[in-house]
Amino acid sequence: MRNVSIVGIGHTVFGNLSDFDLVDVMAFASGNALDDAGIREDRKIIEQVFVANMGGGIINHQTGIASSLVSRMDMEPAMAELVENGPASGASAVKLGYMAIASGMVDVVMVTGGELMRSVTGWEGTDFVASLLHPEAEYNYGLTLPAYGGMFTRIYMERYGLTERDLGLIAVKDHQNGAKNPFAHVRVPCTIEAIHDSENAHVINNYVAEPLRMYGMCPVSDGAASLILCAEDSPKMKYFTKQTPIRITGIGSATDTHCVHNRKDPLVLDAVRLAAERAYAMAGLKAEDISFAELHDAFVILELAISEEVGFFERGKSAEALRNGVTAIDGAKPINTSGGLKSKGHPVGATGVSQVFELVKQLRGQAEKEGRQVKNAKHGMAVNFGGFGNNVVAVICSRRDA
Amino acid sequence: MIDFSAYGVKTPEVKAVKCPSCGKLHYPAPMICNKCGERRDPSGVIFKHWETVSLSGECTLLAWTRVYALPDGLDMQYLLFGIVEFPNGLRASGRLEVDQPVTGMKVNARAETMDNSKGKEFDGLIFGDL
């Protein structure tokens, strides 16, 4: 297959952008990616656009979003499609962009993910995301994604001795990283004293889905991120001399049962493990080769569980690594250097693209000025988790000289 | 006990299905048996009829949570939810009505007609004290 590199990246701030139009927000990130790639007058070289979005049709009452974005960006007649794969829509769009180029069909692709979730109430937003659950056996009851996050956390705590303090430490680490990320939704560090150790901690850190508290959940965010992909053997690479190209070396994805209760072991995330194994096999890499990772911590427990499924740590051992600073930016296996979903935010359609944006930024060495650069970063992995683990996409990006 | 079925009154019921070829039980009903590949035809016209089996009675609580992040339309401060396993091996999610839930405890599953967040009636499972 052809080698594919990421040659431009763009991002909006994540937060409350509800005064803006969904496609305008996506267009802003797309424009940033084109500028980063050094493209201004030559934007018609983009042959294919993939747009990741989960709820535009439901919560923003907008359809035909991909064609709208192309027109807003004056990029006609580029081919354009919408990719909806729940909260993993972003990485799925990256995967399809890769496939379109690797197959030889096109040379240059723009992948943009975006979501506006703050234009509705928190209850409506929670309901919209819950619509991915099984309609008869899950959604009808009022079950939500936080409900499954809570149940998963309780089983994990009971089986491996994880404590609520450990959950707090994940939030502390992610907020430390997010505070240094100019695009993060919550750029405020938090302390373990404030969210756990103090006798009044429960006042600011109340339960949302027991035993998960507010600091165990990602915020509901608006925002967009965008990538420009190009075939390395294409003559069009001549347009992209502004930045160091970062190669997509591995992509894997997998599905699991729609109903969480139908899994043999509710703590085993088969789709995460298989997606990672497929990405490792394609890249010719192993878990120990990965320098850093962006893992989908919509609920902080997922940072631990995913890090175990992808092989970074043994089952039940990731909390020990967290306590010992292994997953901090200056640790041996930095995780969620962007702040993760916990601090950076989670505009569902944008998240997977934003994770890959962070991989590229770190691999280029451009997180240095923000004080959160991973030293000697060669290979980064992103895991974008759809549903409650029923559709997962893993992406590995690498420096071309690695 | 009054047999309401004799009066044409619908009794709340949550149904699992049984594969007519290999006998494997499924909940919720799939369109294909994941053990033998038998196809299910909800209209019963093309393929063999799948028997239904009521889900109720004693079961084991595998996981639970008290959730404050509820969907729009459920105007409650919180709800308790759980995942249970029945003696026949089937598992299900549902609402939990137990004062002091403990993982691994025995609970009683019963079907009740309730409203979802959109006000639509459905027959669902409630896990209560034995």
C-alpha cells in the first residue's frame, strides 16, 4: 500500500461555541489545517473530504454537512461524504481518508471532525448520545453512557482494588496537561486535595454515575479539528513543504456486542484490544514501541482500561503506573498529553481527529512551546472509543525517520 | 392470583427468544443465532418460529450504579440501574429498586409497563428485593 502522511493540522478551541454555526466551526478548523499545510490558493488540490459528525442531524437540525463544508470552504468539486460512527466518528473518518489514498483512488484528502453539543441542554445532549444504545434493551430504561461508565468503574474497583482517589489522580494529571493546551475546554488545573482529600471535596465533585464523580467525566464540548492527508508518492507532495510530514503507520478498528450485558466479561473490551492489535500489525510495532498515547477517557476509568487492553500495562496494574507518574508527560509512557477528553473536552465527532492532531503535534516537536512536549517521541497511538466499546478505532502515527 | 389473561388484559412481559435449531437463548432477540447461524424472521413466514421465554424471577446482580445524568424527559433526581444474570445464563440491563445494592446479591426481576424518556410505553425489567 502507499504511504500516507499528515501534512496539515487544524483545531478550534474546545468549549462553548453555541453562538456559532456547526459548519462554520468545522470550516474554521479546516482553514487552520490548510494554512498549517501551506495551502491557500491551491485548495482545489483537495480531491476528497471526509466529515466526522455524530449529531448534526439530531441536535443542530443540519444534514448534508459534508457538502455544506466543501461549499463553505470554496473547495468544489471535491468529493465529500459524512462519516457517522458514534463517538468514534473522528478516527473512522481518518481511517477512510487513509483508505481512499492507500487504494490509489485519490492523492489528497481533508478530514474534518466537528460537533456542537452545547446548543442543547445537558439532558438533551445526554439523551442524544444515549441514542446509540440498544433501543429496546438499554435506551428505553433511561440508561445513558455515564450509567455504563459507572457500572464499569464499580466492577473494576471491586476486582482490582482501584480507589476513588486513584480516579481523582487521573483527573489531576489530565487537567495538568490540559491547562497547557490552548485548545482545551477546561484549562484549569485541579488538585487531589480539592477533588478528593478534603472533607468538603464532595461539594465540588459530586456523584454523576456512582462511583464516578464529576471529575471522572469529560465535559460536554463544542469544537472541531481537521487534518490534511497526502500520498507520499504523489507529485502533489510538492505543495506541502511547510511542515514535517507525519506518517500514518497503523490503523485498526473492531466492533463488539451492541448490548454491554452480552459480553462474557463486562470488563474486557475486545474491540479495543483487536483494534490495537490490528494497528500494531500494520505498523510492525509493539505496545512497548509506542512513545505516548491519546486514549479516549470520556470516563476516567477508560484511560486505565484502554491502556491495559492495548498492552501498555497488565490488567489491574495501570493505576500503579499512574500513581508512579509513568503516564505523566515526563514519564515512560505519557498518556493524554493534550489533557484527554477529561480536560480538553469531547465534541464527539471531533474527538478522534483531535486525538490524531495531538499525535502530529507531538511527533513534530511542536508541543515544546506549550511546555508539554514528550521527549524523543517517535510513535504515537490514538484510541477512539465508540459506543460503550462496541466500535473502536486505533491509529498509530510515526515520525518518518523513526 | 387473578388470571388477567382470561380477560384479555395484557400482562407486562419481557421476552427472550429460543433458537428453534440449537435451542440457544438470546436477549434481546437477534436476527441470527450466534451459535448455529439460524435466521429469525419476525413475521414467522419464511423461517422457523422462535419460541419466546419470559425473563423474570431470581437473578444475580452483576453491576449497578446510581445515575444523576439522565436523558431529557426523565424528570427524576436519579435512577438506579443494574445488569443481572439469570440462572439460564441470560443477562439483561434494567432499573434497580433495592435499598442497599451489593454486587453479587440475589434480586428478583419482574416486568412492568413503564414510560421511556419520550413518554412511550414499554415493558421493561425492574430488579427488586427477593
